[in-house]
Amino acid sequence: MLPLVQATEAERDWLLDVITDLVSAESPSGDGAALESCARVLTSRLTEIGASVDRLPGDAADHVRATWPGQGARVLLIGHFDTVWPVGQLQRMPVRRHEGKLFGPGVLDMKAGLGIGMLAARTLSTLLPVASRPHITLLATTDEEIGSRSSRAAIERLARESAAVLVLEPALPGGAVKTARKGVGEFTIVAHGVSAHAGVDPGAGASAISELVSIIARVEALADPARGMSVNVGVIEGGTRSNVIAEHASARVDVRVARMADAAGIEAAMRGLKAANPRVQLEVTGGINRPPMERTPGVARLYGIAQEVARDLGRELAEGQTGGASDGNFTAGIGVPTLDGLGALGDGPHAIHEHVVINELPWRAALVAGLLARIGNMG
């Protein structure tokens, strides 16, 4: 396996150029023109390394699919090129190299991961004949940061055609891969009360705010840290003036579950919320929109293969779990063996100091390449 490391190290400058080009093409979720501009950069880079590239329909912009033919098992690489950063963020966060790190908006989450996947596929195309390679598909989506509404169906369809899914999201601190992620739900609670003058006739009103306050206490009590269940009321709104009994109030709630078995229960509890004041009407919408990625036997087996590859490359590979979600939640949720966190090592996703560790990039590409080859040979 050491030739893989040598091959990816030899392409370090190419990899850094690709990542720099992608980060320089700012691509916030929902901005169709910016996403399309980045898609053109990505397509050009994919084409130059021999991939067949096409588009899949998206909302703000199309998703990019690249394939490299092979006669081994099919493997799906997934990532996204939409970011949380607005156009113009480069003025505050210019792409720069400093003390062995590459900085820039979206570099860790997750344009460096896309570069790693591209170099892995390119390396196998160079080192192995078609008959000895897996069939590789790389899907780069445009809406992961906002829920993957338009890409989920394509992700799940391509996953069902594959023996395994490798997710190019950032690694855990220290380089560990992710074998479990929490599922995510979002709920909106709206209370409809009765307005009245707070000084002249307060008894004529029914405060939506007062009712929502008591509801929030019940919602937060649903959390069960021992089971990996968390509940966070992140946004509350309501009322119009201090001298008016509030007719309207709302709250947005984030829910995380570690086990799919808990998802139905917490959904039922949220939808079963009732107002104590009969003059206040309660409306609850939303639900679990990403299933948890659980450490199934298939996930564990895939991690075991990755450990073997890493040892052949001279390192140990740890595993871990995270409360954040990715598109790997979808693929693991339909039973396809999935390994996440195979992207870059760094720090600061969604933060002003977002960066990747440059020296780790070639090794991560070698790891993905070795894993692709091993899965392809196993069928």
C-alpha cells in the first residue's frame, strides 16, 4: 500500500490547487448563480482527470455526478459543495496558507474532502487497469447544509446500487472516522392566543407567550442524554407590544436522536403537546428529517476494512461518533454500509478560523484510494 502514499504525495500541489480553486468559487446554499459557478470549476477539474460528468436536478442548482469505470464492486463517494458562507466572505477569510494550514470559507466543510475523493479516484485510475478497479461514483450536492431536500432521492438511489458508501465529510479531531451520527429533527410550535389590552382588560386575553413558556419546559424535559437524545429550543418569537396580551408566539426546536427506535417516540411526544389554557390553540409541525447513522454490523465491517488499509499505510485509524448529521445518515438509514469522516483533518467548520492541515491531505487521499481498491476487490 505504500505506493499509494507515494502517488498521492506526488500530487500534493495538484490537490492544493484543486481545493484552492473550489474554495475560491464561493458557493452558499441557495445561491444558484454562485453554486453554478462552483459546479463549473468542479466539472472542469473532474473532466481533466478522466471522469465522466453529468448533472442531476436540484433546487437552486444541479448536483454534479462523476463516474470512473471499473469491473469491481460499485462504491459511492458523497460530498457537497454548498457552504454556510455568503458570497463576499473571502474578503474576511481569504484563501491562504499559514503554518502548515490552508484557510478559507468551506475548505474543511467540505471542499477539501471533495479534492481528497478526486485524488483518490485519479490515483486508482493511474495505478490500476479497469479490470482491477471498482466502479466509482462521486456525487457532489448543492443543498446538504440546508437539509438535502432535492438531493436525498438521488443519494439513496445511488447508494442502493453500491456495495458501500464513503462520505468525504471532515474527520474527527485526530483523524478518526465517523461510525455513528445522531439523527436530526426540526419542529415548529405555534401558539394562537387571544389579544387584549394588557392594562384595561387583561382577563379578556389569552397569552400565547405564557402558554408557549410552559410548553417549552415540557419540550426540554423530553431530552434523555443517557440515550443520546437532545432537545434545544433555539428560536422563540411572539407578541407585538408590551401592552398587548400576545395573540401569537412560536418556537423552533432542534431534536437529536442516536437510535432510530427513539425517533417515533419523540415525534409522537412533540405532536401530542396540548395547551393547558383551552383558549389557546397549539400547532406543531415538522419531524425527524435525517435518520441516525447507527453503528450497524455493516458499518462496523466497513470500518474494519478501513483499519486494515490504514495499517498498510503505516497508521492506526480510530473511530468515533458525532451529534452532527450528514448525507451519510440517509445511506446508513437505508441499510447500505457507510463510513463517514474520510475527508480532511482540520478545525473550525462554520467558524472564522476554518482550515485544513496540509500535510494530512495526501495521506487521507491514499486512505480513500486504498479503501476503494479493497472494497472493489471484495465485491
